[in-house]
Amino acid sequence: MTAEFHVFTCLSDNIGVLMRDTTTGACASIDAPEEGPILAALEETGWQLTDILVTHKHLDHVAGVAPLKERFGARVVAPAREAEFVPQADLLVNEGDRVMVGTLASDVIFTPGHTAGHIVFHFDGAKALFAGDTLFALGCGRLLEGTPADMWHSLQKLAALPDDTLVFCGHEYTLSNARFALAADPDNQALKLRAAVVEGQRADGQLTIPSRLQDEKATNPFLRADRPELARSVKLDGRDPVAVFAALREWKNSF
């Protein structure tokens, strides 16, 4: 079982991803921000769309679902808790469900925080995590419908996955996230090196997605809210990680 990936931009800063099972040719679009770039990506790769995996209900992740389903007859998999926002869904899934794309198997993980019903897809065999707007490269999603405790626990689920997991997130926010991370964690040498790489990538017009989970755990401040240096940065020495996370997220909102 092997997978190949194609990453591209949609809208202004959304990340589009196609994943293809090389054994069967089955191909999934992770979310569907808009139809045009996904059609262009399919034409460029020569892949045939069979599935659309939806992480959450926001329009910039589902606007292309209906036209793509009509055009290709693709199966639409969506979060059960957000079913009303994805009326084209063929399969509604919850925490612990398994989803197949060809021979590639994904575990569904419930990650509330950004939205109340957000899910992510972890393809262990393909070493891929499709994190939607829960975990970003060097960041995390805004808490639009959940509490800091919700999001912290969601992020801890993802941090427990294997270090070599590729993290495909929903937006190209990495440069601005890196600048905030440096402000919050200024003595982190691994972060300084990574931020320099990100600066170069973006200057050259390259995408920074996917990242590796081991790098997120070493450099992403929102995965490191249990570290004393992050507690110090928000003047919450000795406080629990949820309080530190909440302060970091609030700081980032106005950064």
C-alpha cells in the first residue's frame, strides 16, 4: 500500500491536497475549497477523483463539494456532527470510525475546538494526517466553537501520533505562524532554524505543507503549552497547560 500526494493552493491561502492510492488508483480530495483548482490539479496529475474527505463545515472547505460530486460522482465523507452543512455526504463518520480510500485506511479522530464537530483523518500506513484547521504548521486554528480545553485535548491526540507523520493542514499560514512562535518561544534553537527555512521557502514561492509531526512537537508553541518556557512567556509559571494554551491562543489572535 503506497500513497502519493499533490499539494496546491485554493482561494487565497487554502491548501488543497489530493491523495492517490497507487494500488487501486483511488483518489481523494481532502476538503474542497473550490472546484477550479481541484480540477486543474486532477488534470495536471491525470488522477481520477473518487472521494472527498471533509474535515469541517466552513465554506472555504466545502464550497467545491457539490460541483465535484456532480461532475465525478465522488463519495463524500463528512463529520457526523456537522452533517447539516454537507448535505451531499454519503458517509457520516465519528471518532474511531475507519475510512478506506482504495487500500489506504484512515482512522477518524474527533478534534473539537475550531468547530464543534471538526474531525481529522489519520492514514497510518501512508504516514499522513489531514488536520484541517485543528493543527497548522507552527500553529493551530482559532477557537470559534470550542474552549481552550477542547482544543488542547484535540492537539494532544494529534501529538500522540508517530513522529514521522506528514501533517497536511488547511491553510498556508506558516510564515505568520513562525513569527508568532519566535515571539512566544524565542530561545528555541530548532524553531529558529525552522523559521529561517520557512522564510526562504515563502520568498521562493514554495508551499511549506506538509510538515512533519516531529518538527511540530519541537517547534509549534501550541503543542508545547506544557513546557515551562512557554508558561514563562505568558507569565503563567507553574500553571496548567490549558491556561498556558489559552493565553498563547489569545496572544496569537491579536499578534
